[in-house]
Amino acid sequence: MNKFYETLDMATKQATLARGLPDGRVQCLACAHRCKISAGMRGICQVRFNEDGRLMAPWGYVSGLRADPIEKKPFAHFLPGSIALTYGMLGCNFHCAYCQNWFTSQVRRDPVCDEAVGTMRAITPAQVAQAALQMNARTVVSSYNEPFITIEWSTAIFKEAKAAGLHTAFVSNGYGTPEAINALLPYLSAIKIDLKSRNDKTYRKLGGVLKHVLETIELSLKAGLWVEVVTLLVPGMNDSLDELFALTKTISGYSTTIPWHVTGFHANYKMRATENTTAESLTRAAEIGNEAGLKFVYAGNIPGAVGSYEDTHCPSCRQTLIIRRGYRILENRITAGGKCPRCSSEIPGIWE
Ligand code: SF4
């Protein structure tokens, strides 16, 4: 076996989000692919595998550990201006041609990513929580690769983080299962979910099925998690008016107070020939979100070029509440209790 893959397979532990099948295979319940895996075989993500009838899952390492502004996740209504200690692992259950983190996410699926195994660093859940406290972070976040495929490891970290008084969050493509969300619920504060398209054909090209992402959004809201939705606006993929009308209507159908971030694509990975999203296109998408009734619409990745779409406004009196430029908070006027200081309307989110 390739030496990189040996290292990766050794950093595993038996999965709990799994069940044995009568035919001897094991079914993974961590993500909506629900892979049924024969002995010696792997799931679609390639990092969970059946070893002698036991499903093995990533454990005991991070491939990135950074103190980021929470605005970078992006979250707009979750402890603005605070630090989020963010870790990633390796692998993904999708294969988006424009992935910004492709070097770590596409390990074992694309040979050019083999050397990402060199980024693995052994660590314990308690050490991650300790690092968050040392860095004055308020939140521990699983991001950079898809968190659902490494859910057992995140649950262990989040238990430690919660015990230390920290918040926790997933930055996810939303390809979850009810079993996975239920397992996480006692330890998870918030989830950012990508709604990459409103078109199932597009989702299938990226490696998933639209309806499962919609189910994750719905389940997360019903479970009481703080949810923000993100759409990376990729020219030619999801930026038509019809698609944007349908996508924003879907979000507002769940709730008009879900923050929706529409963010700019930068040429990357297998889509280096595609033009970057323009500020005009982002602003037009944000306006469509407003027309669909969404009360908190944010345009990201082109700081200073999208007018007030980086800021938070009170939906009742239009007072500007938070002024942002990129990941920086220039002013935050929301009261400690999460209200507009002018009209006292409650602004949904986690503010303390
Ligand atoms: S995490 Fe998803 S892709 Fe990976 S083995 Fe489990 S069900 Fe399959």
C-alpha cells in the first residue's frame, strides 16, 4: 500500500455511527451516502473503511489547527468579532471541482493530494480544547474538510470543549443524517451549511443529492441548532436568475431569519479557467435574497465592494447594527441581550 495511505489508515478508531448488515457488510451512518461497505472496502469518502467487519473512522489527528475570526467560517450572528479555533482532517464525501481546500479534502480521491498526509499532527481532544482556551477562542470549529465524515472525532473534541465552557460548530456541506445530528446535538452549538445549488443535477456532479442537504437544513433548524446558510456563487453553475430565485425562496420557506451568505468564487483546483465572481453579480444575488424575504443577507469574499451587504441591519427599523469589512468588525451596536438598541427588536443569533 502507498505509504501515505498506511499513515492515514493507522489514524483511525472503530466508528460508532455504523451498523452491521445481515449480509456481513457494515453500513456507515455518518453521512447521507449511507455506504454499505464489504470487508476490505472503503466508503465514498475513502477515509472510512471496513476492517474485518468493523467500520474504522478517522481519529487522533488534525491536518490544520488555526485561530480564525469567526467571520471567516462564515458566521455573522454567532459571537461576532470572536476567535474560532478551527481544525480540519483529511478527506471529503463530495468532489467539487472548485474546492478551496482541495489539497486536504480530496486525499485518496485524487493522487495529487497524497502529500497532504504530511500535514497530519497527532493531538488529543483535551489538547484541542486547551489550545482554544490558550488562544482566547470562544468556539471550537470543525472545518477545512467535511466534518460529518469524521463525526466521532469531533464529538470527542466537542465534549471537551463544552466542558471547558466553549461553543462548538460545524462548517459543513450539509450531507448529514438524522443519526449523526442526534449524536452531535448535546455538544454542538451551530452549523454552517452550504446550499451549493437548487438544482439536483448540479448536486449530482458535485457528488451528492440535493434533497439530503435540504433535509439537514430542516433537521438542524428543528433541533434548535444555530444555522447559517452559504452559497458560493460559481459563474455558470448556480448564478442564473431562475436558480437564485428558487434557492432563496427555499431558504426563506424554512425561515426568513436564517442568515444567508452569498460568497464570491475564486478560480481554484479544476476550475482555474473560470472567471471570478464579480461584485455586481454578488450584489444582484443578495438583492434576490432580499426579494425572497430573507432578512439577513450577506455578500462575502469581495470586501468593500458590495455596499452594505457586509453589514447587519435591524429588520424592523433598519438601524445598522454591525459594520464589517471582510473578516473585521468595525462596529457592533447589538445589545448584550441580542437586541437592536434603537427599537429593541430581538436579533436572532448567539451573541454571548
Ligand atoms: S462518511 Fe459518508 S461517504 Fe464516508 S463511508 Fe460514511 S456514508 Fe460513506
